[in-house]
Amino acid sequence: MSELSKPEEDHLQDPGEAQGPEEVQLLGAEAGDAASASASSPKVSSSATGESLSQEALKQMITRLMKFLLFKYRTKQLTSQAEILKKVLRDNQEYFPVVFSQASKNLQLVCGMEVKEVDPREHTYTMVPILGLTCDEMPSSGQSMPKAGLLAVVLSLIMWGGDRAPEEKIWGALSKLGMSRGSVHCVFGEPRTLLTHVWVQQGYLEYRQVPYSRPARYEFLWGPQAYAETNKREVVAFLLRSKQRTLRAFPRQSAEASREEAEEA
């Protein structure tokens, strides 16, 4: 328990205030869709008290817990159920199961981070990158959002392309996530630099010219660090979990995407 924050640390900067406006907007939007999908009625009931909670209040609690867990990850601290109840849920402690469950799922979808229980008796938790990817542990700006989820998406695109993916295919897929070459994404920064320089230097990706291509065309492959930290079976399992959660959290958007894919085919 020594790694848990001490009572005197209560004066630390509020994790909600530690986020930039873009991060708050992203986490808030994710929590809002999740809150709407978590119940068929405008209110969520607590089985413990029988009281109802509005969707807006649920969204705010989910968002606050997501930011709190990210703050703990950045400061390399464990947290506990008791600390979450005291600092995050406060007067709404009976909603811990639904808020904790949804916040954990959202963090995996948005940030590629998995919330793991360290000590079942003490109910202590930590966050670890999905698939064992450690790209977010390497030196970078300390306040950036975890990017393991995006890296997993790129690795999966390469895998489904037969262990190599043309550059234009990668950008075509990422454009659906609001990312394009030369533009600055509100969360991931300049994606071309991330893919062709940062992750190449870290060994997660290979970026090379397609042999004998005229004019020159480029492609992405898995790098040695990706092979060292994960494998194709784990990537497939992650994709299946993410797809199922996306369908549940974003039913309208998923239906629209399916229709667009059918029209394109």
C-alpha cells in the first residue's frame, strides 16, 4: 500500500484540471456515448438504494474517473476503491460498479489502457498498456494521452494487409478517425510524424519504399519492438473486444459505418 497516494496528497492538482481542453472534450464525449448506451431510460438506478441518477450525472462521474485514472497512470501511482470512492464518487458511492466498469471500458477504447486489479483483498488498481505495448512509457511529453490504442490499430491494419500495408491504406483508415497527413490531431498530434518517425525510431514500425516502385510508394510493416511485445493472436483478440464494445457504445455510428462500407463495396 506504500505506492498509494497518502492523505496529505489531497492538495495535488485535481486530475480533471490536469487535462488539456481537447482531452477533456474527448473523454467527455466518450463518457457521454457510454452513459447513453448503459441504460435504455434517461436515468440509471442503483440497486442498493433504489434511487435514480440522470444520464448527465453519470457521464460526469465516468469522465471524472477516467481523468483520475489517467492522472494516476502519469504519476505512476496505484489507486484503490476506497480512494476512488472518496475522491471521485464522493456522495454517489453506490454507483461505483457501473461507473468503474464503464470508465475501464472507455479507457481501453480511447487510450488503449487496461485497468487491472493488483490486490483483490485491498482492491487496488493500476493501468497497463493493452497488448503489452510500452510505447507510452518511453520518454515523451508527460501530459500526452496514451497512444497504445492507436498503435494497436495500425498494427492490425498491417496484419490484415498480409504483414505489410501501403501507406495510402493506412491513411485511408485513419482518416475515418479524424487523422490525416500534415494535419494536427487534437489528441495524437501530427500523426505522420508519429507513424513515420517516432514509432519507427522506437522500433514498433518499419516504414520503407516499396521495391521497384516508380513513382516511389511507401509501406508500413511491424517493427522488431512490436514483435517483441505482442503477437498477432493478441492483436486479433483486442480487435474483437474493441469491436464488440464499440458496437455497444456507439450503435448509431456503427450502423452508419456498416452502411457506408456496404455502399463502397
